Amino acid sequence: MKTQMIVLACAATAIMLSTLSTSAQTSRKQSVEQELVRTETGFFEARKSKDLAYFRTHIPENGVFWGESGTLSRDQQLQEQADSAKLCTIEGYSLSDFGMLSLAGGAYLLTYKADQYATCSGEKAPVHMNGSSVYIFKDGRWQIGRASCRER
């Protein structure tokens, strides 16, 4: 009887610890996803407000980007943003349907849908986009290591 009580107490403790561990993991995942969504939204807001400093802060030296104009290095991406700031007016945007996948410790893939309302050189830009970004936690902040935004 005493042995059964000890076994039941151990089992109950194991179940409780497992539940707490799962709860902590879920909470951490939600926290990371909120941080990544906030950072990604920051890129859209920076583009709208022509804030090039945000891009410099959140793009690491070895960041790679690709889109309609091909693959770009960090310097090329920063130059493209500077050029875009001169040629484009962003009236608004919305981001939705976020998904997140852990790739490795401190690296995540964030996917989403974007609707942007922009005019570049007098022409309307595509409205409906699919976006994906790989984020890396580096130097105390989330930095974008790889990004793509394509017309849906």
C-alpha cells in the first residue's frame, strides 16, 4: 500500500511537471511570435514612414533578401529602401494570417499575408502579397536574416 502511494505521488508529480513545462513552452512560443510580428510590422511601418534607420538596425551584415528584383545583400537592400522612399508613397498596409516555425535555437520562420496600398513612380503597386522572413536573435534583438514578399 505504501509503495502504491509513493508510485501515485511520483506519477502525479511527473504529470504536474510535464504540464508546467508544456505551458512554459507554449507561453515562450507565443512571446517569440509576438516579438517577431512586432518586428515585421516595424519593417512595414518603417517603409511607410521612410525610416531607414529601422532597416539598418534590424538587418544583420550577412542578411539576404529576395523579391521581384532578385537576391539582394544588406547594402543593396538598404539602397533599395532608400530609393523606394524617394519613389513610393505607402498609404497603408495590413498584415494577417501569421504562422511561425522554429528552425533552430534562436532562429524562426515567420509567414504572413500582407495587403499594401502603395504608389511607386505614379503606378499602383501590387496589393496582395505573401511574406516570409527568417529571424535570428542576435546582439540582443531580433534581426531579419532572410526575407521575401511576393504577389499572391
